[in-house]
Amino acid sequence: MHIAAIVDGNGHAIPFGEPGTVIIYTLAGDRWKAGDAFAFEPGGHPGLASLKDAIQTLAAKLGDCRIMLLRDVRGFPRTMLIELGFTLWSVAGDPADQLDNVMQLTAQAAEAAAAAVAANQASASDMAVPAFLGGSCAGIYTIDISQVQGSGTGHNSKDILLPFLQSTPFTRLDIVCDHVPKWFPGELGAMKLNFSTTPLEDGRWLISVRSDARRNGHRSGCSSCG
């Protein structure tokens, strides 16, 4: 497993855009080792086209590493990194202190993806609203938006999800979809909802929406960006 982090000269996580160093951590046995490191200064590339090139170069240097720890990332860089398959985690202080936590949360996300895909094998007509997982998964719902939209209902993601988000008490909502809805940051931010994204093997996305920071399972100052 590989996890990248962007840090300053003191080894602390910094916001995307500030000049810093990218460190790639690799899990060897039960220990993390700091491996390749290189300078990264996206703020030194004025203009959207140059910033896009800088992010694509960063992604290429990271190879198959698609987990990134940093202090914060917003706007176009965040959108592009997600589109490139990155899972982004906001951390404070030394990212090395959060590696085990992020590994655990990544495993939980993979389990959630499997559960969401399995729960959404029902017919599209049964998936017009998020389904309650039940059992030990108290307060957890799931829906496959791509399946619902593929059934020809004519509804977009906002039509399907917003009424649920506004009216239904929940702990976590796992959404399988073809892309991250552009309305998510604004609407979910206004409702004080957090969300994280995980790329699936079939090219789709798992989006996990959590009702508050206390319930999202993040500890020790670690939370998913967004």
C-alpha cells in the first residue's frame, strides 16, 4: 500500500498550492517507510492550463499511489485530483502519524463499496430511494444512482438524493454513481454534511455522505476532504 503526503520543511501537512515536498510512504510488513520524495510547487504555475499540467505531472510521478494526505484542497485542484482517482484526506501535523488511521478508513471504504454494490443488485424500480442496510448497519443507507438513471426514470441525482438528505435521519449514505455530482460541495456544505469518494474497479465511484464529523469514523484530526 502506498500513501502520498504533501508537507512543509517541518514535515507538517500543508494546503494544496503552497510550495512543499511530496513524500510517498510504503507499507512494508507492519511498518511504514518513507520512500521517494520530490518538490512540488503548483502555485508556481500561473493559469489554469499550467495548473492542470502540474497536477497531471504529480499524478504521473505518484504512479499507482492514489491516496493523498494534505492539510486542505479546494476548487479546481480538488475536482481534478478526484477525477484522476485520488482519495483525499485532510490531516493536521505530521502525516506519518495518520497512516495507520487512513489505512483502516480505506479498508472500511472498500467494505462499504462491496456492501453498496451487493445491496444495489435489486431491480432499478426498487432503488428509487436509498435502501436501508439494516442489521448491524444502523443508520446506513445505500443507492446505485447509475442503475436508477439507467432505468430511464428521467430523474437526475439531485432529484433522487436531495429529498432524502433533507428529510431522513441517517448516519451514512453510500452512493454508487458514474461521477461525483457537481452540486455536492455546495448543497452538502450548506447542510453541514461531509462526504468522501472512493474509485471502484468498474470505473464508477462510491461516495459516502456522513451526517456529522462525530459519526464519520475519523480520529486524531484526520478527516476526508470536502
